[in-house]
Amino acid sequence: KSFPDQRGFFRELVRDTDPFFAGRFAQWSHSKMGQNTVKAWHFHHRQIDWWYVGIGVVEAVLVDNRDESPSKGKKLQFKLGERELDAAALQVVVRIPPGVLHGCKVLSDAAHLFYITSETYNPEDEGRLPFNSPAVGHDWGSEADLIVADNDRRTFVPTFTRVERVA
């Protein structure tokens, strides 16, 4: 819920009584990223992520890799962030279940991604595919224009999962 007035606005993001946030909250993190930064592809075995972009705009992309899911192999992309910067941006909290690959690209000058996780960070629960993985087949734009960290160029797939090509 947002409550705007002449001073700006107050926005309630998380309420533990909301079924959307069922479960536990273990960690709250904040990531500041510059324009054209890409962070992808991450996924978790147990951890749920809840993303909110408070400043700026990102292209968020989710790919369902859950074996039992009716949407397995489907890709969903959308903009998250400030509507003042991009009318198509959603000002919502996005829930990312375990087994869903996720990534984002900053479309504005900078973006602040706030995220809550259901588990304290555990590298044994995380898997990664390179941001340009052919298994996902997502086009982030010209690689020469992108800012990508070394850990988003590597593959780490834990023994608990396998990744199949997106349809």
C-alpha cells in the first residue's frame, strides 16, 4: 500500500500477516547497481527471495526450473522500480520461489534492489549459470555495453538440481 501526500509517500512493503510472505524472514539485503549492470542467473534449493526496487528501474527476468511446476521452462520478464522513471515499471514486491532462476539488468542510471530472503545466505544452497547461458537464451543486449561481475560469468550447479533448456 502507498500513502502519498505533499511530503512524498509512505509505502508499506512487507507485513508478516500477509500470506504472500508466509514463512520466515532470515536476511534483508540491499544492492546498489549502476546502469547496464546485469546480475544473472541465480537460483536456490530452499531459499525464497522477495525483491523490491526502491530507486531506479530494472528489467527482471524469472525462469521456472521447478520439476513439478506447470510453468516449468517458462520465462517471465518485466520492469520493476519507479514509475516516475518508466511508466511500465511495477512498484511491487516480487516473490521468487526456490528453483526459479532469476536475474536483472539496470535500465536507469542506477538502481537499488532491496531483497528479503527466507534463509540466511548459504553458498551450498545457491546455484548459478552464466548471464549469457545458452540454456536460458535471454538477450541482455550488447555484451560490450554490460557490466557483469566474474561470478555471473561462471557456472555452479549444485548436485541437488539440473537445469534444462528453456522452451
